[in-house]
Amino acid sequence: MDARESSGSAPAQKATRDIYLPPERRKISGGDTTHISAKEFSIYYGEFEAVKRVSADILSKYVTAIIGPSGCGKSTFLRAINRMNDLIPSCHTTGALLFDGQDIYGKFTDEVLLRKKIGMVFQKPNPFPKSIFDNIAYGPRLHGVNDKKKLMEIVERSLKKAAIWDEVCDRLDKNALGLSGGQQQRLCVARTLAVEPEVLLLDEPTSALDPKATAKIEDLIQELRGSYTIMIVTHNMQQASRVSDSTMFFYEGVLVEHASTAQLFTNPKDTMTEDYITGRFS
Amino acid sequence: MNIGTRKILDRSFTAVGIGSIIVMAVALMIVVVPIITNGIGAVFFTGTVEHRKMLFSEFKRGDSEGLSSEVASSERYRAKVYEMLTGFEAELETMAPEKKAEYKSKYAQVRAALQALLGPLPGDSAPMLTRFKYGQTRWEKAEEKLHDFLYESKWDNSNPDVMSKEYFVSRAISFQGTSLVKLFPYVKNNLEYMLLPEFTVYWGFITDSSVDSHFFGGIWPEIQGTFFLAVGAMLFAFPLGVVAAVYFTEYARPGFLNSMLRSANSTLAGVPSIVFGMFGLAFFINTMKVSESKSVIAGALTLAIMILPTIIRAAEEAILAVPKTYREASLSLGSTKWNTIATVILPAALPGILTGGVISLGRAAGETAPIIFTAAVSVGSAIGLADVFSSPTPALSWNIYNLASEHEAASQIRHVQYGMVLALVSIVLMLNLSAIVLRARISKKLKG
Amino acid sequence: MAEESLGESNRTNAFVLSARKRTMQKVIKTAGEGMLFAAASFVAVIVLFIFYFVARDAVPFFQIRGFSEFFTSSNWYPADDPAQFGSLAIIYGSLMVTLGSALIAVPMGVAAAICLSDILPFSIRQYAKPIIEMLAAIPSVAFGFFALVILAPLLQNNGGPMLMWAWWILVSPFMILAVIVISDLLTTKITDQKRRQQLHIFFLILFGLLSVFLLFKVGTILYGIQILTGTNALNVSIILSFMALPTIVSVSEDALQAVGREIREGSYALGATRAETIIKTVLPAASSGILAAVILGIMRALGETMVVWMASGNSSQIPEPWFNYLQAIRTLTATIAGDMGEADQVTGSARFHVLFAMGLLLLVISFISNLVSERIVVRQRKILSGQ
């Protein structure tokens, strides 16, 4: 593979990194590099600038939450990271969005290989209308694993990682649409994990779930913290404070503040952030 | 207007709407019920010994011993008829010349009616056409012929202002005073013993080929021809239609070209079916020379372009109905666009696409106009699979027209026509019913 | 390659490809898309071919015979010497059965569509829709067979009584309604309660008697009618209307459904009955879609071959008087179907080409009405979504 754009920007400046990490949370070894970094990055829908010149570094293997009122561009930003916005014909970007120091929107980037490395879980659980096994095996099969035994291994490992193995191990051949909403969402996480991504993007993963299922997903995120770089968009500020290490606050397409979760929720620097987290507006 | 009148108007408005749906349902019943009841008669009917004779000698089917004993018992009763005929013929010779001439023409009519009823009489030369080799094979037809034998039909033209009316004169009366007068009550009373009617189930109607242009035998060549044409059309149109639908839904960008293609699609859907037939003749046969003259392949191609718009539209709808989330999920797992279409979208849309395909198959099977000039012949035997590139075929739709409108004895073989219509209608309605069931199951599945 | 990378989460830069590889990818993608496009544009090519090949064989006719005979004369003697190709009566026959079937199918179809979209509950609608689909599915030759073998003898033998009963059953309900509405309308202006009631009853009795008289009189006239042939324009119109109905119902139902619930609720909130809501607000909003449905349904009747070929009597004449639906006629489609076998296509005589001229006429009419109905639908969608 030809590494055309050499990794000039990584690793990130050590000085700024610490502000993202809350002191009371467990440190992760190896989690000290910038995994994804945006530089003056803007996203347009036609003429409309949905995300405005965002610059930020996202650290490897930590959980980063993105909060903000609806329509603030947080989902758009998240979807830009694995180029899901390509589905919208009028969407285009300026600035740079780097993953491992390589431009995601570079001329020679293959979005298919990129998406294999950056997995995504969506707002509504979206299992395929196939069996549970086939859902998990879909990704590995795409990437060339056809050996039944190996597939079984991957399926089991992924389901265990997503903490759903015990609930479905005896009905892997049943249609995935028969599962409950919470189970479906964990299945979707497992399906994403089965292709061994490095980054996990979660787009409001609990907004369609009941509180019990939500708690399970949050536990799962804690389990996965340290193994994957996780970014989660959420409406729910309590959820952001519970699960994340650092938090980004978006307002009208602008990244207003990016700090460690503890700091952002207890001592925000920006008055806008303060107003939002105290519920002056939403 | 006062409120009472407004309410009456409202109710009657509802009644008109419901009424028109009821009228449609009733119309459907009025069309379908006689077709079903009469069509079933082609397979289940009261058959006579003549039917069994025909089956044995034309198709080598039936039990020869049982048949010969039946024939023997019927001949016992027929022998008396023949006796009376020879007796009268002898009597005829003894009559005065002018009387003889008068009776002779009347006697010829009687003989002809008797031939129609019982088959060739002794002394007749062996008939050329198979239809004259046997008497009436169906009991209800035999009863009609018995009436023809007993009564002479005449037309009353006395009043020039109204249409002339048919009335009947007993033949027995006109033979009063001769020895033949005994024949009429004898035949009337003993017809049952001469023809031995019994309930018959003739599945061969579906699987046999026809004998003497559908006087006897079945409709297998037509069923097979319809099958070849419809399936052949699907082989061309289905893959092409699905691929085109994939293009329209997944790749086409809005613009002038795209809207032109869509207009072309709806134009093609609106072309009258007879024009497809002319195009098939002018293009596939006269220009492309896919075959020397009419052939199955030319007909199938013509039908294919006729059903193409329907398939494209159904496939498009089915693909658009696949939730967007499937697409996103597949792409986010690192699947290519093409892979996503092949492994997620098409399988999820498959039932819907198949529904459209099944309905189009029914349409291809039922259409007549496009195959008149390209594929259909009125008489012919079933063709082999290898002949589809060179020879035309009989087909149900075309032969229904042909037998009902152009056959030289259309009114005598109504049961065959009904049987054909029933076969065609049930093929088409079965296909449509399965499409309806398929769709109901899809919508249930999508609901959860 | 993929298999190995699945095991460990290695940090390679595998998602960035070399320029050559990326170009290759793009070429393959474009080629694939091009193939799909070719398949999709096949339909357009076919449409062009149909126009070209039908026109190619139609033009020689006009070159040989000119236009005026074809459109103005009704002497259709293609086999005579010299042959005459006046097709006016044939074109007239086509228009006649199309109009006849539209007269039956349009009111019924629109009423049924309203019923399906606004009146029937969902549970009943589920059973009503398959009826319409089955009606659409029955092959045209089966309808033709029905028309020829069952309906034609019925009309021929019992035509008068059938017409009378049809008149009574269809018209009496509307007569009763008209009597009620007219006598109501005539008395609304009167303020005196008692006088108004008296007058109302008087009008009811007066108009009631009048309408009974009318019903009876026309009924007896119809009873006396003798139908000379069962294969006539009326027979064909009835059958064609049932073939056009499914199209009209389903397309106008779509148009009615596209009119939002808000419009209906707004009207109900002002105290309108359901009938008034539908007639005064829903129908005008859906009118262009319904027009498109009517055009499509009419086209189905105009282009239908088998029914008219089997049951129209195939006699090339303009009925006497011109609106007499009880006489045999002949249509464009039936002429094409029936004469093609006899026309000498090898030498390409005028007799062969005149049939293509007829085909071209049908093709052009259907093309224009398709375009019109498509434009109408697009415009309605724009208007409804724009509001």
C-alpha cells in the first residue's frame, strides 16, 4: 500500500491531550495518540454549511461523546467520519479530516476499506432480515472469510463482545427481526465488531430503546472502552456524562467546546455550553 | 337545503360508491361463473359409448374387453334401427315416383340426423373426417341431436315487421302411414341403451392433443404453447427489467436524460397491444429475421417488450420499499455499493420483484394481439423445445379466438372453447392470486 | 488479504490506495454503471424502434394514396379492384366504443375510487382491491369470448327487456334523489313553516308522478326495441368499460389518497357532510389526477383488440343514426388484427401499408395521451406538495 500522505500530523501534541482526559477515570495504555483529527473541516449540503470549520483531535481507545441541540450538525459530523454522507448526492466537504494521519476525503481513499475500519451503529436498530448468524457473518463474508468454522468463531466472539451471546446462542438460525429492540441494537454492535474495526461510531444508539435496554448498551460501551476508539452522538446529557471520557458540544454547526467530560459538565468555559447543560435551551 | 336532504344525499353518495364496487364484483362473477361451470364440463361430463370408442381408437386408451362388450350391447339396440331403415328403403322403392321423391329428401334428412347421433350407419362409405367417424360423444349433445332428429326446424316469416321465428314440426307426422313412423319413438325411448351414457372424467382434455381440429381430444398443444411463450417472454424481460430497475433506483441521477428514460417507460406501457404485434412482425420477423416466419421466439420477444415496463415498475417499487437503513448498515460494514445491492437490497426486494414478475407472466400468458402475427397458429400439434426458434405454436389465447370466431363448427365445440377459456383464466388468476398472497405476506413481514 | 487483517486490529493505512488502483476502480465502476445504463435505456431504444418500424411501413400508404381518402371516406373495400381505403367509419367505430365505454366506466370508476379511498373501512377495502385486480387480470380474449358467446345472444334475444330493466334499475334511484332535492330547493326560500311543508309535499307528489311517468314511458319504448345483432357497439362498450375500470379506479384512488387529510378535516370542521367534503374539496384537489386516470382508462379501451374483434360485428359503417349503439361497427384494432393475414406483405401493397397507417394512428394517439397524463400527474404532485 502506498502511503501517499505521510503521517505528519500524528501523534498529537501531548500538552493538549490531557485536557481531554478526566482524572478520575481509568487511563488506557496506548490511548495517548490522536486517532482522528479534524482540521478546519466543513460539511456542506449544497449551499448550506452544516458543520463549520471544526478542528478537533479524537484520542485513540477513549470514548468521545458529541452533544448539542438537534440540527446542530453532530450526526452529520459523525457520519462524515466513515463517509456515510456519500449517500447524499449534494453533500461535499472542505478542510481535512484525518484518520491515522490519512485524509478520509483524499483523492485516493477507498471508502469501502475505510468503512471496514470505522464501523457505525445507527439510531434505529437495523438488522438485516436474515438469521442472527448471517447478520454477524455478513461483514466477514464480504471480506473473504467463507470457512464455516472460522465464521462460527467470529460470530461467537463478536456476540460475546457485544454481551448478547448468552441471550441468542441457542437460536442463531432464527430471524434477527424477532429479537427485542435492545437485543437488535446489541446485535448491530456485534455485527460491526465482527469486521474488526478500529473505530466505533454510535449515532444516538439508545434513542429508540427503553431504559433497561439503554443501560445494557451503556454497560457495553464501558466494556468496549479501551479496545476501540468510540464516538457516540447522544441527546441525553446524563448518558454523555456516564459513558464518555471527553465531550464535544456542537451548536449550529460550530464546535463550541471540547474538553474532558468532567470539566465540560462541571466547569464549562463557554457560556453557551453552560446554558445548554443547565437546560436553558435544548 | 335542509339537513334531512343533505343527509339523504350523503347516504346515497355512499350508496353509489359501494354500488359501483358491487357492480364490479357482480360483473366479475357474471363473467367468471359461466366460464367455470361450463369449462369444468370439458373434463367432467356424461360421456357416451362413442366417447370411449373414440378414446380407444384415437389414443389407444381404455379397456378393450369392456368396450367391446359395451359396443355389442349397444349394437343390439342399434340393429333394430338399421332394420327399420332398410325396411323403409325397400318400401321407398315400391312407392309412386312423385311420392318417392318427396319421401326420399325427407328420408335423407332423417338419415343425416341419425348419423350425427349414432355415427356412420351400415352402408355408408367410411368418412374422411374423424369428426364423422363417431356419433355424439357427450350425452347432453346427444339429447340436442335427438331433438334435431325428432323435429324439423322451420322459420316463420309470415310477419315481415318482426324477426322471423323458429318453430318445430315433428318428423314422425310427416312419415305418417309408412313403416318409418315407428323409428322415432324407438330411438327416443332407447337412445340411452344405444349410447350408454355414464359419468366420465376426461383428464385427457388437458394432456391430449386435439383430434380433427378440436372436435375430439384435448388442448395440450395450446397449454404448452402458452407456457413456452409466457416463460420465453419472462426469460428476456425479467433479468433486463430488474437490471433497469436497479439502474433507475440506485444509479440514475435526476436530469433530462433520466426523465426521458422514464417517459419512454410509460410510453411503452401505453402502447396498444396490437401495435406490439405489428412491431414484432415488422422488426423481429421482417427485419431481424429471427425466424423465417412466425415462431415462438418472435412471439416471446414481442411479449417480452410488452411486459418490460410492468416488470421495471414493480421492481423499482420493490427496491424503493427496502428500508434505507439496510443500505446504511451494509455500507458501514465495508461493503461496496454493488455488493450491497446484490446481497442486501435485491434479496430484501425479491418478494416484491417476484410479485411483479408473476403478474407479468400472467399478462404474457393471456395476451393475444401481440402473438397473432408473430407466433400463433390455429391448428398444430405440440412442438418440441428445439423447434421454438423455427416453428409457430398454437396458444390458448389465440385458439380461444380462433375456435369461437373462425372455426367452421364453432357452435358444436362450445365445451372445448369453454374448457380452453377456463384453462387460460385459471392459469392467469392462479398467478395473480399467488401474487396477492405473496404481497400480503410481505406486508406482514415488514410490519414485524 | 482481508482474511489476515480480520484477526488483529492492526493499524495499517490500508484504506488509501495507489493512484493506479484507484483509477482502475473508477474505470470498473463507470463501466458497470454504463452497462446498467445500457439496460435501462433499452426501453427507450425499443420505443424509438416501434415508432420507426410502424412509421416505415405506414408512410408508403400515404405516398400511394394520400391523406384525404383515409380520413374522409368511409368506403372500406380493400379487396376490390380498384381498392378503396376510406377509414372514416373505422376510426368512428373506434371512437364510438371508446366513448361508450368511458360513459360507463368513468362515473363508476371514480365512484368506486372515492369509495375505496374515503368511505370503506380498511378491513373491507382489503377484500375490494383483489376484486379490481382480478378484473384487470382476466385476459382480454376471455372477455371477448364472454361477449361473443354469452352476452351477444342474450342481447339479441332479450335485448328490449334487458334495456328496460337496466333503465329502471339504474335511473330510478337517481330520479328519486332528483325529486327530493328539487322539491327541497324550490321550497327553501319560503319562511312560513306551515306553508313550506304543504308546498314541499305538493312538489314531492308532483315531481314523483312526473318521474314515474317518464320512467315508465321510456321503459316501454326500450322494451319494444328489437336488437338485430348481439355483436354491436353496446355489447363491446359494456365489456370494454369493465376492462378500463381497474385502471381508472386504481389511478384515481392514488390521486385521491394524495390529497392530504388536513384538507378533509378542514371541511368536516366547517360542518360539511362526507359527500359535500368529497365533492367540494377532495375531488377538485384530485381532479387532475383523476383526469389522468380517465385518459389512461380510455386508452386501454381504444387499444383493446380481442373484444372488439370478436364482438363488435366488424362491419365498416357509420351507424344510422350516428349514435345508434345497437348496430355493428368496426374498429382500428380489429381491422389490423383481421386484415393482416389477408394483406400481401411480401409485395407490400397498399392493403398491407394501410394497416400500418392505422397502427401509427393508434400509436400517436396513445403516445400523446400518455404524455398528457404524465404531465398532469407531475403537475398535481407539484401543486399538492407545494401547498
